[in-house]
Amino acid sequence: MKIIDIIASPGLTGFYFDDQRAIKSGVKHDGFTYLGEPETPGFKAVRQRGESISVMLILEDGQVASGDCAAVQYSGAGGRDPLFLAEDFIPIILEEIAPKLIGQELDSFRRLAGLVETSKHSDGERFHTAIRYGVSQAILDGVAKAKKRTMTEVILEEYQLPMILEPVPIFTQTGDDRYENADKAIIKRAGVLPHALINNVETKLGKNGELLLEYVEWLRNRVLALGGSEYRPILHIDVYGTIGLAFADDVERMVDYFVKLEKAADPLHLRIEGPMDAGSLEGQIEQIKALRVALKARGVKVEVVADEWCNTYEDIVKFVDAQAADMVQIKTPDLGGIQNTIEAVLYAKKYGVGAYVGGSCNETDAGGRTAVHVALAARPDQMLAKPGMGVDEGYMIVHNEMNRALALLKRAGK
């Protein structure tokens, strides 16, 4: 089955592009947006609409395989590629990517995804991660359609992985509405929650961490009140480096604070993502590892999760090799081709580091569904409900696709 044409259309994502640098510097909320000027190159406002590009492969038999190019909410931050706007990148897809794929046989996902991944602009630069991400989704869908199999089965076959017919825990994120949306996640019995978007010291963490501590206590009590005796989700909170800011990157002070957080969360297990931002890959590995070692020396069971500066497959390998974190977030759009996410999960698992197939609220339904098949095949510890910050929609997309895929796989295995 060959690709006979490629078309592309502009789209919107499930959330927004936010200028993380401006937010960290203290710009104020104004309704759903922010006051103040953007600080990251390419941004026209601190918050602006998220954009995507749908890439559609036209197959010989008339079928259409598709994937969505999208970038993360905090584009241009933490070493990531710049802002991704549809009008800038559709011509690149049609003029530079399409000629490489039209006429190709849809016989191997890894071969075709690798062809795009290693391709470069005429100036020698790699294509934007969002392009590689969306095109690889379309290729995976195309190979699955050509072989009349699920995307999960394609991955299992090409990576020689065992089929495990069990769901992967789903991590829901609340956005700034961290109380009401936490209730939604609890009612839906999400396996991991709430993310909580703790991205400002003064308004969300507290100058001494007191606001987050109060929130964790509330969250623990809410889970126990609404969840019943058998529901014990993992609490996973992303703090965007604010703990490091509040405690001046002093490891002992941070460990003392983690002790308080652990007590507040008990009996629920707690993960803290991005406790500090060292400003570089090497610095981040050094600092987050020092915190992890100190926590273990004190017997603190709170896990630290790497996010900032852990962007590419190569970055993830460095964090894993250094045993710098208990878990790495594999932020799918940042890795480019979806094959890199698969390989990153397998690498982390091989060396005993937790793997989290994440991504961004600023993706699309297509990215969320594709990530489900990646997770069912590669078996990370958890995957993100996406897109959006409203809990219901992202959780529905991921949960339902997972159950559909498991039902089809069980039928195929009879």
C-alpha cells in the first residue's frame, strides 16, 4: 500500500501557548488571560491560542491516515523548539516533507518515521519537533491501515514487544482550577492526579511552600472523602521549578519541605515534577540528582520527576544514565517522531527509571489517541490524559481509546 498524496490543514489545539518566562516573572491574571508583555521570542501575547497542523496521507485504496503536528504549552522554554504556528509550517510540510513520502510503501513504521526524523532543511537544520511528531503519527496510522491492524499491534510487532492486555494508569491535569477539577478526577477514578499547575511562587506555591502544603492536605482529604476505601490514586504535582526558587536551591531546606509534603499526602503516594530549574541540561541533572539522593538518605519516599531540560531522547538517556530522577516525563511533542517516545520508554524501563508518557494540554485528540497505542505497547508507568486542562475531555479521549484498543486486542488474540 503506497502513499499517493499528502495534504495538510490548519487546526487548533486543546489549550494555549503560554510564555513561561513572563509567567515566572510575575505577570498577573486578567480573567483567563494575562496582563503584561511577552518575553519569549515569537510570542505576541503572554497567552495565545494553540495551533496545530493535521497531516493527511492519501493511500492507494482511498483510505486516509492522519496525525496532528502540535507543540507544548510552554514552547520556547527549557531548551524547547520555538513557537509553532500553522501558517509558518504548512508550506514546509508540503514542500519539503511530502516529496520524501509520496510513493513510499507503507511497509514499516520505523523505516518511514526514521526517514522523516533524519531529514533536514536545505540549511542543515532539523525539522521542528512538532512536524516530526505529527508526521510520524500519520505514518503509524498509515502502516496500521495498510496492514489492517491496530497501531498497538504495529508497534508490538516492529519492536518485538509482548502484548499485555492491561490498561496503563491515566494522569489527569486540572490546570489552574485545581480544586473543582480535582473533584472531577476523583469522581472519574483517575489513577494519577492532579498536576495542579504550580508555576508561581507567590500565588501558588507560597514563599515558604505553605500554599502547596495546604493544597496537598486538602487533596488528600478530598480523595479520602470522595473516593471511598479502595481508591488510592498517586498524587503527582508539577511545580515548574518553584520549590527551588522558594528555597534558593538549598537541598537540605528542600528535603525538609518534602518531609512535610509527604506527611500531608499520607496515605497517598506523592510525586513532585520539576522541583527546580537549573537553567541547563547538565545543571538540572546535577541538582535533581542531589535532591533525589538526599531524599533517599532521609528515608523520604516522595519521588522526583524530571521535566525541564529533559526534552529529547538524548536528554532522557542522560537523565536515566545518571539515575538523576525517579521518573522521567517523556513529553511526546518535544521528542519529535513518536518512535522516539517508544524508545525512551523502553530505555527508562531497562534501567529501572519510571517512565511517564506525557505531552501537553496543548495537543489534539489525534495526539492523545496515538499516545494510547504507544503506551499500551511500550508499557510506561503512566500516561497523560490529553489534550486540555478540563479533565473531562482529555480523560474521555484517552480512557475510551484505551478501552477500545484493549477490546480489539483481546478479540484478535482469541
